[in-house]
Amino acid sequence: MLKIYGNPLSIFVNKVNFLVVYLGLDHEFIELDPRKGDLKSAEFLVINPVGKMPAIVDGDFNLTESLAIMRYLADKNNSDLYPKALEERAVVDQWLDFTTVHIGTSLLKIAVNKVFYKIFNMEPDLRSLKEGEESMIRFLPIVEKQLQKNKYVCGDKLSLADFSLLASLGLTDAMDYSLSDYPALSSWLKDLRAMEFYQTYGKDIPAVLKSMMV
Ligand SMILES: N[C@@H](CCC(=O)N[C@@H](CS)C(=O)NCC(=O)O)C(=O)O
């Protein structure tokens, strides 16, 4: 059976978990607790020598990196969330990269300094927080424009890019980051959250994260 290693509070892990639940794949989730050193245990370092989550073990096949795992699982299960046609696939790849590199990285700077530092007893880095907030203001309007034209990130069909964006932006509530300047994005978020996969897995994550901050 497919084994997924990670923690449900991780943006990167949730990209994979949303997909797996959406596709209804039989799997075992092995929860790792970074605070207990699980990511650096000898056992986990065999699965991912980088000591980062997520990682999967699928039979005797082992894979790391959230986007590579998403692409692998979508292709293995012949899912149209990752289209086969060259240009359509390239557009999904473009938005997977954009949502990860630009939105995800910006949001992570905010999350680390507004949320995770409390959980991990770290000092917030105010310069990094400011960089995160400034780049969100730079990049979110791009996604807003895209969602004003389209129902989903890549057009009228749901794709891997929607799960990638949801994993990041789904945490905005936990960090009291308002999306009210982005009506199309807010409506997209509401639609995705109403879907069965999110109701099954995901809906409690922002509240759990928030409760850990106190
Ligand atoms: N590029 C990796 C990033 C994974 C990543 O940074 N995961 C974080 C959790 S959100 C982690 O494991 N951090 C532990 C560490 O950096 O030691 C991916 O997309 O899977």
C-alpha cells in the first residue's frame, strides 16, 4: 500500500494529501512530528536523506519532493488533474511552480514568523516577515486576475495547481492573513473548501494550527 510520510500541518505534505484524498487512493499516512526529531531519525533519513517531508513509499519505489510526488501519483492513476497534452500539461506545470515558488515561499515566510515560531519556540525574523508580506502583495494579484477569468487556477478544469495553491492559502486563516482584497481568490477558496475531499481531509487544519499557537 502507498505510504505517505509527513505532518498534516505542513503545506508541502498537504499538496500530496489533498490529491490522495481527492483521488480516493488507498494509503497509509505515517505522521511525523518534527519537534520529536522524526524528520532526522535514521529510519526516515533512509526514505529521504534530506530529512524533509513529504516522502512516499509505493511498493519498492521511494519518492520525495511534493510536486514530483503529485505528478507521479496523478500519472500513475491516469488522472486528468495533470493533463497529457503538451501545452495543457505545461500550463499546469507553470502554475505548480508559480504557486510553490512565489505564493508558497512568500506565505511560508509569514507562516514561520507569525505561526510556527510560537510552536517551535523561535524568535520571529521581522525582516523575513516583511519580505513575505511584500511578495504576497506582488504575487496574489496575478492569481486573482487568473481566477477572475477562470473557475480554477489553470482554466475551467480542476488541476494539481489548485491543490498546490490551496495547501498554502488554506493556512491564511490561521495566521489572520486577510484575502478580502482578492474576491475571485476568496470565492475559489470557498468553492474548493466545499468539495468532498476537503471536508474529508483538511477542514480542521487551520483551527488546529491556531490552537497550537497559544
Ligand atoms: N521542496 C520540498 C520542501 C519540503 C519541506 O521544506 N518540508 C518542510 C516541512 S513544511 C520540512 O520538512 N522541513 C524540515 C527541515 O527543513 O528540516 C517539497 O516540495 O517537498
